[in-house]
Amino acid sequence: MSATRVLVTGGWGFIGSHLVERLIAGGDEVTVLDGAPPPEHLSVAKDCEHVVVDIRDRSMVRAAITPAVDVVYHLAAVVGVDRYLARPLDVIDVNFTGTLNVMEAATQSGAKVVMASTSEVFGKNPDVPWREDGDRVLGPTSADRWAYSSSKALAEHLTLGYVRQRGADATIVRYFNVYGPRQRPAYAISRSVHRALNGRALVVYDQGKQTRSFTFVDDAVAGTLLAARSPDAVGEIFNLGNMVETTVGEVVELVAKLTGSSSIVEVDTRERLGSSYEDLMRRVPDSTKARDVLNWRCETQLEDGLAKTIDWARANQWWLDLADSGAE
């Protein structure tokens, strides 16, 4: 399937904006639904329509997803450790209610939906690498970080329920530690690059022994597009993640090497963030299903993706001027 009219919720966000760029470059007519107006630095905004809307507004979502829309890429969400510790109610409301509104409207209009989910749904399942049908192992409800995992898992249940009970055409993609240009400086890579280029010490949390599977944004977008275009993807879930496992300490050291930074400090998250936060020691996907069904592979090596991200950051002072977040 080659869509000509697409709608992207959360299209001015990090992954969403890269997806919008790729869609426009491919000749699609794009409308962005986002809670904020398009950023001034995003030149592609002039090439698409955009509607400022709270994804929780049922009537506005229904008005936007008309029978003329071929595909809805649903990326609108409250994302990031800092945000789901500070705004757990918003996390739950936006991530669930927004998905309900999108699925209801898309099912009525006949549009296909690609719903963006997260590796966080697996929680702290120690049995890695995680397949799409892997178990969810979560911490207590008193730890706010699990609000995000639970809200996205419920959104997945909702999406699959619409497929099975109401005949919706929908697919779920789970992103694993996506990084790249324009990501706000609140994540392991983006924050390290931001601090290094601003002459500040890089931060390693809890000795940096946690492992992650860092996925360059271009690869995540490529997998998202393949999920929309594959007739075999309906009702399926796909892990979109690099299957190479890297410790957080290693990636911070690599950022330091590529930027010429030499100062790294360690932070104890339990001491700084309290019991509302729980970290995960390993996060590794099994992306075999995406390879076999979608013919998708993570093409970008970590050092190459970091180099591209750092080169972009050096050329964009507005991003370097942003405030970072997190404990020091």
C-alpha cells in the first residue's frame, strides 16, 4: 500500500517530526495533529497541514480523521522519565484516552493505524532478548515510572481489541531507545551530547552498568513506514530495536570520545529520585519478527548514529540552548 493522505499525531515530537519529513519526501500529503504549533526550526512544517489539538479531545480527533485519510500514525504521548515522574495522571490520560479517540475515529473512517508503543511495556522482565509475546514484569503501583509502561500496554490492548472485535486495520510498533537529532536532552544519548557540547560533565547513572539497545531514529522511522505498508502487519506487534546490547556507561564514554569531553560524574538514582523511580538493568529486543515480516533491519551502527547526532547538534545552537533535565 502506498498512502497519499496521512495523519500523524504527535508529529512535532522527536520521532514524529522525522516521520513527517520522510512522508513528505516520499510525496505523501501530511496533516499533523499536535498539542503545540510547529517549531520554528522545523522547515518541513510549511509543506504540510497542521492542527493544534489535545489528543484527548474526541470531537476534534474525529473531525480530523476523515474517510479521506489513508493512514494514521499515532505517536502522540507523554514520554520521558522526568515527565512520568512529575505528571503520572497526564501520562495515563493522554496515552490511553488519546489512543481510544484515534482508534474509534479511524475505525469509523476506515483508515489504517500504526500505533507507536514502547519497550517499556516489558517492564523488568529478566528474560532477554524480549520477543513481542514476552511477559510483562512490573514493579509496584507506588512507583510512578510504571504508569507509562501500563498506559502504553493498555493502549496496545485497546488497539488489538479494535482489530479483533471491530475489524480495525491497525499495527503496533515498539520502539527501543531511539536517539538522534532533535531529541530533547532528557535521555542517555541526547543529554550526554548536550552536556558535552555545552562544556559540562557527562552523567552516568548507577555506575552505567545498565544495558540498552540504542536505535537511530532513521531506522525507527523506516520500520514504522514498513509496518504501514505491509498487508501482513495487520493486528501484529513489531519490536523495532537494535539487537546489539550496549551498556549506558559505554555509550556515555563513546559520546565523550566523539565530542572530546573528558569529565564524567556518577549519580545514584535512588538517592536523587527516591522510591518513585526504578531503573531496568537490561533492555534488549528480539527484532526477528520485523526482519522476517517487514524485511526491516537496524542499519545504523551506534558510532555512526552518534556522529550524525553530534554533527547536527553542533550546527543547531537553538538545541544547545535548551535546558537539560535529570539529576546531577
